[in-house]
Amino acid sequence: MPQPVLRTTRLLLTPLADRHLELEVELDSDPEVLRYLFPGPRTREQVVTSHAGRMALGRNVDGLGFWMAFGSDGARPGSAAPESEDGADFVGLMMLPPAHGPDQPDEPGVCELGYRLARRFWRRGLATEASRELLRHAFETAGQDRAIAQTMAVNRGSQGVMKAVGMRYVRTFFPVWDDPLPGSEEGEVEYEITREGWAAAAGRRP
């Protein structure tokens, strides 16, 4: 099953493709967007490498991968999802790859939820809106058993999205970094939601 195009009330989610590379470069040029991920903006060469890795991960498990989000009229409340990318605003990168990190389980039924929005689209509920649709896809169509999400313990905004979509706190852990970011001494946190938990929250049978 290839990655499908997904839609929410305000967003069009298109599977990541090579034509999106320059948008990834633009997104990763803002140090505030990367505040809890990297010590500064990323070079084009670094983004090219990341893009190749994302494309490869998207081929590992049917239906999982990365999506580029587009919105109309700045994706403000009341706006509708665009019909296509043409002329639409680029909102950000939405992530639902197989779990693959060093502190993550290597299981085909576990995926990782993530989101990276352009700064002008912060605080509009768009990460939550997109994440709910990705979780629906994960459990209803991609056959996943569990979704996890990880972030720095000091990243309260990201944790707010995790809680809003029904994920629960699992643990705090302390990776060893070569170049630790400010706040890394408080560790990383992990949240999760299972297929059963999602179904119960959505009022559906698992």
C-alpha cells in the first residue's frame, strides 16, 4: 500500500517526494523551527542527506512515511484544505515513519509520530489537526499497533500536541549527545498511543 494523500479540515497532506526538497531546505533554515532538534540551521547538504533518509524510511513499511502539509489562506480557522499543492501555502513536514531511532523499538507494528511546522503557522492547532489524521491512518489503514512520539522534556509545546491527540506519557530517558542542546540535562520524554487506546478515544472498535 503506497502512502495516500490525506486531508483534514484545513490541510492537504501530500506524500514526501523529491520535488519537495527545496521546501525542506527552507523549513530547516529557521533555527527556531529546529530549536529542540539541532544546534542551528542545517546546511543544504545536510537536508539533502535527511531527505534521502526519509525517502528510504518511507519504503520500509507500507503506508508509513513523511507528508508535506499545505493549507489555504494561511490555514486560518475557517479556511478549507486546498485541492492541490499549486498556489497553496507550505505549512510543514508531518512524520509517521516506522520507529527507527536508537531509543525506539525495532518492530514493524510501531510507528513514530512527528511534526515540524514553519514558524508562521505555529499556535493554530495545525500540528494537532494533522497528527489526528496521521494516527487515524496509522491504525485504520496502515495496520499499526502502537504510535510513539519523543521530544525534549523542555519542549512543552510538542508535548501539548501529544496530549491533545490522546497520547500518554511513558517515560523520561537520557541519551548521550555529542553536542547537547540547552535543556538536554532534563532528558527526553516519550509518549504513546495504542490501537486500542485510539479506538476507545474515537468511539470505534479496535
